[in-house]
Amino acid sequence: MPTLKFNSLDVNYKISGSGPLLILHHGFGSWGRDWHRGGWIEALEKDASVLIFDSVGHGLSDRSHDPEDHTVEQRAAVVNALADEYGSEKYGFVGFSMGGRTGLELAASSPERLSMLAVGGMHLLPATTEADRFERRIRVLRSGRAKSIEQPDGDRPGNDPLALAASHEALLQWRGAEGRLASHTAPTLLFCGEDDSHFPNAMESAKAMNFEFAALPNTNHDDTFFSSREAVDSVAKFVSNHLI
């Protein structure tokens, strides 16, 4: 994968397909290459130049232990830097879970860059609405008991628990996007599994902002990303209709 130098951090990325730029941001603990699972890349690269990347703290990108390198605002800045590297002022964005928060931050802080936005398994509210769950996971990650969160596989080393802990700590700093999207005008889709704990807030967020919403029956959070054909088809149709 090529590498973007962002401040002092190396961010690995890859581009496939042809057409307008579409940047995909994975969720917590995943890699850019995980978009191949479930058929996302095959479906989306028909209409776009699809850019996948390993977010800071994940995959082959730098695994900083400093929470300031993992803030949602920093993640949004990395996305804009990747678009600049590609040479595109505007781009489409698809983000899942943690990547969905990044997309909503882009909609709040640099809406002029987005031609369309699709957010999976996430909503407008800050992570502090789930502070207890985040803090429990941070304690486990910092305890040394989480080394099995992902086993090494070929050129894919296991995740770094301390980098993931820093990522969670940074997510708790994000203020959310509620009340911050007055300048966001790009077509937007929220999609979420009906068995996902985020579903009620995702549905309410879509309703409040008059976003399109795709409810995925009998689908939980992980399955939305890894194995939902309905999720892929909903996003691919949205991208085909709105990416410019």
C-alpha cells in the first residue's frame, strides 16, 4: 500500500476502481482491507475510485499510543489529507462505526469537501452517551488481557491493545455532531442493523436531519459491516445515485 505522511504519522492506503473519489473509513479494530469482506469494494468500485486505508492505530498505519493522534477531528483531517494526496477537492465518504463518527465530523467541520456521505452503525451523539462501556473496554485493553483481540495472520500483525485504548480515550473527547450540521448539504444516508444497540439513536438522527435511512432486519453491528448484502446494496445504490 502507498503511504501518506500525516504530521509524523504514516497512513497506509490503497485505491482501486475508476471515477469520482470515494473514501471508506473502517470501524474500531478493523483494517482498510476488511472492506473486501462482504463485497463492499466489488460493489462500490463500479462507480468510483475507491480509497481504503488503515486508520491511525490500526493495520499497517502507525500505532501511536498518544490519544491526541486518535481524535475524531484528527481522523477527519487525515481523510481530507488523503483526498488532497489524490488531488480531489470533493469526495464521497462511507464510514462504519468509528468511521461513521469521522464522517459526521467531516460533515460538521468541512462540509464543503463532501459530495455525499453514508454512515453505518452510528448516530449524531457523542461517545460519552456510552461512557461506561468505553471505560470498561479501555481498562481491559490497558490491562494486558486483550492480546487475543486479533491474532497475527501473514503480513497482518495482531492489533496493538495500547493503540486501541488510546483510540477509545480519544473517542470519548468527541462532542458529537448534533447541532453542528447547519452547513452540511451533501446527500446523506444512515444505515444500521435493527439488532444493533445504536439503531434507535441512528434512526432518530436520520429523522431529525431528514437523512435517508436504511434499516437492516435481523442484523447486528458487526454483521452490518462484515456480512450484510442488504447494507452493501443500499450503500452502492446511494453512491451510484449521488457521487459526483
